[in-house]
Amino acid sequence: MNSYTPSSPRGRFFSGLLHRSCLLLIVAVILLLFSSGTAMAQEKTKMVRLAKLVIDPAQLDSYKAALKEEIETSVHVEPGVLTLYAVAEKNNPTHITILEIYADAEAYKAHVQTPHFLKYKELTKEMVKSLELVEADPLVPGIKIK
């Protein structure tokens, strides 16, 4: 006889197999949701900002040298400094924007207290005509900068 009833041995076997498969599927979905939630939570803790500066044209070369030293040192020695990327406008090279990404607000607070950052601030205080700090949210947070 080929009928599968819940009370037959074959029916109980397949019923148990189905329950185990459902349980494994539920556990897999929960783990997937948890892991993506953790990744999103980690991404949300990052601090992202744009620093928009206008530099005195007569001191632009000196400013760029000080900025280069500060960025290279920060990225190299501070694990919480994830990205510092500076660009100048092509048609207005005294207008500089720096993309800053820190692991979190604490990493930023630590960064602005480092000797190399304080040196940069002291060296450039007469070079910077204006500074605007803009807090930002990544639009594609999972993308990695190569």
C-alpha cells in the first residue's frame, strides 16, 4: 500500500522531516536577519561629514602640504579614521572639500585631540578663510571605498 497517513511509520518520518526542515529554515532566516541588522547597526555608528574650506590663495601650496601630512598621518596611525579624502574644485582650487569617515563619534573626538591634528590646526589657522562642517548620511552605506 502506498498511502502516507500521519499515523503510518512513513507518514511520521516525512512529517518529522518536514518539521525539522521548517525549523532549520526559521533558524536560517533569524540568523540572516540578525547578521544584516548587526551590519546596519555598525554602519549607523559611523560618523560621516564633509569639511568645506576656502583657503587663502597666497597660502594654497602651504595649506596643501600641511593637509597632506595630516591626512597621511591620521589614516596611518588612527584605526578610527576610516577615510579622509580631500578634493579641490577644478575651476576654484582654493575651495577644498574633505570627505571624513570615522568609525564612530568617539573616534572623531580622539582624532581632534591628536598631536598631528592639533599641529595641522595651528599651522593652517591663518590659511583657512572659512570652514563649514556638514554632517552627512551615506546613501549607499555598504559600499567600500577601494
